[in-house]
Amino acid sequence: MSEEQGRKVVRETMSKAKVVVGMSGGVDSSVAAWLLKEQGYDVIGVTMQIWQDEDTGTQEENGGCCGLSAVDDARRVAWDLGIPYYVMNFKEEFKSQVIDYFVGEYQKGRTPNPCIACNRYVKWESLLKRSLDIGADYIATGHYAQIEKLPNGRYALKKSVTAAKDQTYALYNLTQHQLSHTLMPVGAYSKDQIREIADRINLMVAHKPDSQEICFIPDNDYAGFIEESAGEKAPEGNFVDLSGQVIGRHKGITHYTVGQRKGLNLSMGRPVFVVEIRPEANEVVIGTGDDVFSQTLRANHINWMAVDGLHGESMRVLAKIRYSHKGAMCTIREAEDGVVECRFDEPQRAITPGQAVVFYEGDYVVGGGTIL
């Protein structure tokens, strides 16, 4: 078979594959749709309607990646690309899997990552199911990550070619089934390259700024959102030091997270930080900067990706304990009831219950879980 014949076979094969692209109205998902169309896929654009407020003005102002302006931008891009476009309603799934989870975790004194929950249970579990139901072979997004099938037969996320935009941390929880039906074409490019492509093909979103905040809390007032959603105000309680001595009063545990320094309103004569949150006693524990460091963590709800478990063995990995964390070397081992214990070579700052810890071996995601 000649090289040209081989290319023809590839084009014909891809032209038979239908892919639903989640379009947020931003440049990344817009270029993802164009790239896949260029590769020969049968592309359908979809925006997930998840904003809970029915008031049009509120949606336009606060909708973020899911508001009416996002829908308008995505629809215009789809028109320019010549692909079908639909809006699918995922309000119920978003409410139960993301908002209720977010509120519940903060009420338990934990700090959740709603984007991880949204990725797993809304953008993938719900969208993928509906897409497969209508005859699609894949879903695709504009995330900066890559997917590979490894020699051991498992699918794994591989870091984006650009470390500055790598988004594998927020995607660690995807299942093997989800990965096998997902395309991430943007992961092979840098952000600058994506904007250059958008410019070249005259997309109106080429220079649209990236969304920075949680889409359902655009003003970053987490505590206010939680109080409004829960219908009650978090009760005030005591700030205590490591010995248990009361040193002041706090506004409610939903206002605080481990490692926090600002907004404590404590006159201690030195910088102090939140070290621990004790929801049972409604206490927020305060300590020094050194007290925020720890060398170990435990995590549950583990999702294995590049491997199917540790099988009684320990493993050396690089672990990230938050999206902005550069990662640190550690040794992980399985403990009881699916819990993984992680011991870092050096103490890490503000290991926060509720956040994700994600394990890497080289450029590949080994797995991850929720910090206890």
C-alpha cells in the first residue's frame, strides 16, 4: 500500500467516526472542533446548559462557561465551521453532582474541587452517555491533555505538550471507558499555537480571555454561595491553637481552608494560618507557618489509570496536591479499604482534605484520589 493510499484509508476510517465536541464558547474547544473536522471526523458541537438560575440577566452576567453568552459564542463558531450545533440540558446533573457536592464538602470542613466533579460526572459521564445514545463514537473537549493506550492495554492521560497549560490534574478521575471514547486534540499544542490557529481561520473567539473563576461562583464568595444554597448560615465557633486553647471566634467553618492566612482577623503578633478544621467541634485550628507543613497524606476514592492498582507493592511517583502545585516525589502504598498512603520525600505545605492528589510517573497519570 502506498503512502497516499494509507492516508486515504485513514481519512475514510475517520470520516465514519462521529464525535460530539463540548463547546464552551472559548478558543480551546472551538479550535478542537476545527481540528477534528480537518482530520475527517463527523463533528457535532454541543454546549452543556448547567446554569441553575432561570433569570436571563443573571445568566448573562454570571454564566461563565455555561451562560447565555457562551452559548451565543459557541453557536456562532459552529456556524462558521459548518457543523451542527445543539444545547443540551444538564442542569439536574450539575446540581446533584457538582453544586450539592461542593456545598456538602465545605459544610464538612473540607475543600472540594468542583471542576473535577464536573469533569467526571457531567462533562464525561452524562455527556458521553447521551452522545453514545445518539450514535456518536467519541466526545471531545478543548482540554490541554493527551490520551494514550499503553502497552499494558490501559488508557492513560499524558501531560500536555505545554506544562503551563497542562490540565491532567483536573481529569485524573476519568474511567477507562470514558478515556476510550474521548479525543483531546488541543493537548498536542501550546496555547499560543491554538490562538494562532484561531486567528488564521478567522474565529471570532480567537482572543477571548480564559475563564478564571468557578463558573457558578463568579464573585469568588464561596461562603455566601454556600449559605444561600443551604438556606442557613454556618454557625460561628472558636479559633483554637494546637493545644486546644481558645484564641478567638470564627465566622463559620465554610469561610476557611487549610493554609489560609488572610481574613482570620486574629491579632497574634505574628503570621498565623489555618492548620486544621474540626467540623464536629466547630473549631478552626490555628498555628504557625511551620505547622501547615506535613510529610504524609491519606486518600480514598482512588481512580487508577495507567495501572490497575499497586497489588501490595509500593510505588515511587510524583504527586500533585492541588492544581497549582508543581508536584513532589513520594512513595505510595495501598492501605486498608482502598485507602492509599503517600509519604513525601520532603514536607509539603497545606495538604488539604477534600482536594485531589494525583500521581504521575513521567508524563503519565498513574491515578489519584481525594485527600482525607
